[in-house]
Amino acid sequence: MTALYNVGVFFYQLIISIASLFDPKAKQWIRGRRALLEKIRNTVHKEDSIVWFHCASLGEFEQGRPVLEHYRKQHPEHKILVTFFSPSGYEIRKNYPLADYIFYLPADTARNAKHFIEIIRPKKAFFIKYDFWHHYIKQLHEQQIPIYVVSASFRASQVYFKPYGTWFRKILNRIDHFFVQNQQSADLLQSIGLKNHTISGDTRFDRAIQLVEQAKELSVIEMFTKNESVLVAGSIWPPDEKILLEYIENSTHKIKYILAPHEIHESHIEQLSKAISKTTIRYSQITKQNATNADVLIIDNVGMLAAVYRYATVAYVGGAFGKGLHNILEAATYGLPVLFGNKHDKFPEASALIERGAAFAIRNYNELKEKLDHLFTENKQRLASGQQAREYIIQQQGATQKISNYILDM
């Protein structure tokens, strides 16, 4: 099975190499790993006492960030090294000031894992949520370096819990402790004989609260909204944009719209702007002089969405018509009712908010129109939904402290 795994890693790199000829993200993935081990060897100081945090992408980084920052305060004598698998995480957070070293993770081969661990010699390793790489975890385990998984979430459909998943279960068996999000994940680990887990909750709730508390006021957006009803649509993909644009074109309500597309390259922003007949402006072009003139504001940068939700009356979060729902916690923390697509089964927070009447899954334009029209006209229900959203977030906080208390006792 290890041989098949190695073949799979080889072909994955080959496919990415081919894709890099025409896909910018694939090109970043390849370029970022050129002579990477040599770069790490020449950058990391041999005398450093390193703690390693690995994140698949940006979302996992933000999920693990509260633990990283708390650990930094408690252990200033240690250096923090962060790795990313995905360019979307590395490129955005490569200058994160509270980490001493930030790199791409070299591809998971036996040679790479051996040399990487020899170079950085971590005291501890933290994997955020998932991204359990066989050779890295095996190398850490063999060198008796503690491995922790933060905010793990497991599903019965995953290979670890299948009769044919013996080889993959060996990866989990090498992990020292799992901090899981919920009872379901704990029960699944228990079902394969793993008792080394703590139900700590999800650190994303702590991070969402932190982001809202730290969010800066955006004066030009405040001028744009003019105290009117506002729909903020965050992290939207083309399937989300299609039904949102139809609503924008046909709605008779007096509403301001703020759209934050997931893809912000020039051609897509231009295409989105041209598809809207109402007056549209980009955030990069907005000023105090022209802020009040537009009906639709397009956010053409990354990193400010958490602050933008402050100005919403209702939030829509994208991704749930495709690969997966984006972060709905920031919007809910502001006390907003949240709408999203119907493919949200892998996101327990979505189901929890739906059960509370704080969020609504929609399947098509007609359902979007019905729900938005209702929320924008029925103020009492909208406020009640928002209050339920806020209360749910507050009730779920505390995972960072639970995890940190456990680690400090080790």
C-alpha cells in the first residue's frame, strides 16, 4: 500500500506540473517547491527550538491561528515554523509576523520527510484539522516528536473508518492526541480503538470572535451603505454569482449590495462588473467623493471580508454549490442571518445554525428570492435570526483555551 501511495504522490506532482503550464495556482505550487529543502536548510538556524504548525490552506491557518498565537505567548523561547500545502494559504500569509519561518510543505515523499524533519528538528508538531501526510507523520513518530491535531472533524464516510482502511488507520495511530470538534468525531476515533482524544470544540469560533473584535471601521463602506439595507455576499463563486446577479437585477427593494468574489483576478472582476446593469464600483476605486453614487460594491482584494460583514443586514456565503461552503462564522458573529447553497453536509456549524433558524440553505434563485425578500421586509424575524446566530457563536467559544491547557500540562 505504501508503494501505491508513493505512486499516487508522484502522479499528483506530475499532474500539477502539467497544469502549471496554464493554471496560475498550479504554477505557484510548483515554483514554490523548487529547491525548497535547500532554501529551508539555508534559512532555519540550527540552534532554534522549533514548534511546527502545518495547515493545508488559508482556512486551516485561520482555524489554527488562535492556538499558534496562544502558544507563542506561553512559549516565547520557541520559534514558530508554519507550512502550507496550498498556494492560497502560503501566498496570503507568507509574511505573517508571529511566525518565525513560513514555507510550502515539500511533497510527501520518504526522502523529503526525512530531510525536512532533520533540518527543522521540531519539539512538537501541530496539524490543523486534517492533511495527514503519511511520510511526515511516520518520520515524526519514529523520532518520538509529539504530534497533535487541532480541531479535527471526522465523518463515517472517510477511509479511516472503512473495512479497507487499515493502512490509513496506521497514520492516525501515530498521532499523539486529537483535539476534536464534536462527539461524532470522538465516537469515530473510539470505533477504531483510538482513545487519545479530547472534545475541545472548534477553534474557528474563537478566531471569528477575535476577528470581529479586531475589525477596523471602513469609513468609505459606511458612506456607501448610507444606513440602508445591505446584502453582503462573501467568498462567492460563479454558481453563487449567477443567482445573486439575477436577484440584484430584479429586486425592487432599496438595497445596497457588496460582493466579495472568491476569484479576484482582473478578468473575472471585469466580467462581474459588466454583468450588472446597476451602478457598480470596485473597492480599489472607491473614495469619499464617489462612495454614495453606486448600488453595488465589488471587493477586489483579499483579507477584509470579516470587517465588511459589519455593514450587512443579511449575509450570503458562497461555495456550497460547489467544492464546499466557505466560512459562515464571521457573518454569524455579527448577529446576521446567513444564506448559502444546499451542499453543506460537511459543515456541522451550518446545520446547527439552520436548526436555530439563524441560517438558510437555498437550492436555486427562486428560493434565494423568497428568503431574501422575507428577511428584508420582516424586520422582527431577521433580528431574531441574527440574535440566534450570535448566541450560537458565543456558546461555542473556548476551544483554544482547552487545547492550550492540555498542551501546557504535557
